Amino acid sequence: MKTVLLLSGGIDSTALAVDLLAQGQQVEAISFDYGQRHVRELEAARAVAQCLNIPQIVVALDLARIAPTSSQTSREIPVPKGHYADESMRITVVPNRNMCMLSLATAHAIASGAECVAYAAHKGDHAIYPDCRPAFVYAMEKVMALCDYEPIRLLAPYAALSKADIVLRGANFGAPFALTYSCYAGEALHCGACGTCVERREAFQRAGVLDPTAYEAVTA
Amino acid sequence: MKTVLLLSGGIDSTALAVDLLAQGQQVEAISFDYGQRHVRELEAARAVAQCLNIPQIVVALDLARIAPTSSQTSREIPVPKGHYADESMRITVVPNRNMCMLSLATAHAIASGAECVAYAAHKGDHAIYPDCRPAFVYAMEKVMALCDYEPIRLLAPYAALSKADIVLRGANFGAPFALTYSCYAGEALHCGACGTCVERREAFQRAGVLDPTAYEAVTA
């Protein structure tokens, strides 16, 4: 089975890549240059794809112009500090990012003869991101089954897992977490204080897996 | 009510623009530069938006690289001649084009405070295009209602109309059809022989509305 995987360069999609490979799937990565402040994640995505020996396509997606209302698509909106699940994190939400990415990945899947598209939405995302919730996943599944002559299947196997579960699962399969990047501030070192950094560190701690990340700030 | 309208520069979306304006809606057009062979349609879209005095955003969408399997996204695949509903027209299908465009339009709607996204899928498209059929429209409606904090409504009011119905309706509202462009061959004059030209001419004839188009070939 051939699957097009949304690979951001973060922990979750990297774990999903090794997970799918361990299942014997043929994986092709798709990554997006969408004007994100944390464009450094694309270097991580390239490194992960190379390390896992999977083909990768990097696609431009002009969300910075279409939807400049997020701290991640506008340099004029500062990145909030704090916990990922906090209400203050709403400003990090890029409107409809997942539907845009899944749609483009689906186009690529149809054109390249893949049966599935996979993304690593997880339980920790539900509080803030509508487009990571089970109801959204089910609705996307349906529309992806109808958009072409043959249905494209949507795989979101981490939708009910916590980030700590994902770290544990990824570590088990040898995911190259040291190559990944999550920080929303987008500097060379992970800042350690933004929502994604706090969540990242917490996930490794809870999973009891060594965190290979160098953080700028030691405490959140 | 504010609506983001997919404006291709063809007959259907131009008719829908005047239709929505006649209903008193605030309309903003979104058009896509997706590597289409018939990129000339974008000039038409600009002229229509200007004529109707509606703001327009033109967005790059790299379907030519993601999905180069259509005569419209690859210069190496010739445009078939004949009737739009013919099986031979399948090669003109750009994989998942509508879901990609609706997703990006939805992102823009969320970011700009619009309540609706509209597109002019019609009955004549059903035979060839899975992403114009009612089942797809219903499924998209659902996912667009779930992708953000507030639902975005999908308007596809022409889904049950023929192209002749649309011409009649558009003419009634004064749609500037003379500014529109439909030809898949993409030359300065409408070729008159490709599926979209055949369908365009047929629609004006059936509607009994003067066809303002100069065609290269007089017979299909």
C-alpha cells in the first residue's frame, strides 16, 4: 500500500513515518512551505525523509497571504509563551491548514497512484485545533472517499493518542527524533517556552524517553 | 453576508458572481494560478472582478507539480476534442482541484471574516468530475462546518442546473459574459472544438442567449 504522509519535521509526523514503514507501507512524504515563521521545520523534514530513505515533495502553499491572522503566518503577531492547551494558543492556529494540506496531498496521491493519505493529528491537539478533532477527521475521510473516481483513504492513527504515547511508540520503532524540530519561535535552538516546546519536553518526560533537544530556556 | 467566490473567469462563476451580488451579498473573488494551460482564464477573471467592482485575490497553487496527470496541468498531454460529457474528457480532470481550491478559499474566508464560500459546480459537470457531484458537495459542506471554531457555509446553488440554465440566469442579471473565457486549449481565440468550447456554445444556443464568443472553428 502506498501512502502520502504529511511530514512537518516534528515529532508526531516523524513517528508516523517510521510507524508506517514498520507496517511495510510504501511512504512518500509531502511537506509544505507555507510562509511559516518556523520554516526551519522544513530542514528537519528533509533530514528525516533522507534518514528514512523516503521520497519527499516540498510544496509551496501561500497561507501567509491567504490567511495572515496567525502568529505562524504573520511576523507582526508575536508567538505566545505557555502551555499548548491554553486559550492563548489560539493565535498560533493557521486557519484551515490541515484541510489545505490534506487536499493537496490527496491531489498528489491521486496523481501518483497512492491509496492513502496520512497525518499525525493527536489528542493533545484537540483542545485548540478544530482540524485535528475526530469529527473533522471523519468528515475529511468521507470527502476524500468521494473526490475522485477511486476513494483515497485518510489515515489518522494517532487521533486518540497523547504526544507522550506517540514519543513512546516512535522510540520503539527507532524514530530519528534528534533530527526533528517543533519550536514555533523558529530560531536555531528550541526556545523551550512556546506551546510546542513545552508540549515537546513534557511528552519526552512523560514517555520516559531521553529528550535529544537542546532548549534555550531550561524552564518553561 | 460575506462570501468568498471561486472565480475562474468562465461563464458559471461569472453568473454566480452577479447572482450573489443581486442577492445583496458582499462578494470577494478568489482565483487560482495553478499552472493551467488555459491561464488566459485568469485575465478574464481579473476583467470580470474589475467590471463587477469586487475585490479579488489571485493565489498560486502548484497543481502542475503535484498532479501533472491532466491535459490542463501538463503541456505534454494534448487537449482532447469532442463533447464535455465524453469519456475522453477524463484526461482534462485535474485531480482534486475543487477540494484544493475550496480549502484555500475556506482558509481565506476564516481569515477575512466571511461566512460562506461559493463555487459554481453544475449538473453538466457531474458525468466527468467527481468533485462537482452532489455527494461531494454535501461531504464538503460537512467538513467546512467543522474545520474552524465557527462553521463556514458552502454555497453551490448551481449543482442541479444545466449550463444553459446558468447562461439564462446570468443573462437575466446582466452577467458580463463577453469578458469570460472557457477554452481548454488556452489560445487567444476560443478553439470551438474542445469540450469546454462545445459545451459553452451549446449552452448559449439552448438558452436562446446571444453568444458573444469568437470561435476559431465554426463547427465542433
